[in-house]
Amino acid sequence: MLMQRTNLTKKDLINSIYMQIGFSKNISENLIDDFLITIVDNLKIEKKLKLSKFGTFSIRAKKSRIGRNPKTKEQTTISNRDVVLFKASKEFKDLVNSKNDS
């Protein structure tokens, strides 16, 4: 039976590669780091990255706007910034919604 968890850490991924594939923890960590760096670098350059059968990451610019502190009701300006969006692929959605846990 799988444990119920809300967070999957980089250390969990490293241990999973170490246990399933047999790479050393150092090589496993380098593999995860390289994978994540590749995703971020490509996303910064292209503004969009598609991982087949997983989903598409994209960057969208948000304009500055007025925000409010909910406790003090004080208004402040939220600066313009880029945000990362993720749209899951049909295959990924189908896997998440499948009734078969095999």
C-alpha cells in the first residue's frame, strides 16, 4: 500500500532512481538536476516546453496590479512578473483518472 503524501521532494526522486535503476545517489542527483535545469533553461528561451504524454509548460507575463493585504486592508502594488503555467496532456489526464491502479 502506498503512503499518502502531499509533497514529493527532490530527495525522494533521487532515492527512487537509486532504488529502481541502481545508479549511485550522486549520479541520481546529477540526473535529476540536469533534467530540471534542461526544463528551466528551455522554458526561459522558448517560453513554452512540451513534454510528450505529460504536458506543456508555458510562461505568461502578468501586468502589475493593485493588491490588498486581507488582514490590514492596506493596498499595495504587485509588480509585473512572469508566471509558469502547466497544461496536462490528454494521456496524463487519462492516467490520473484511470480506475486501474496497475
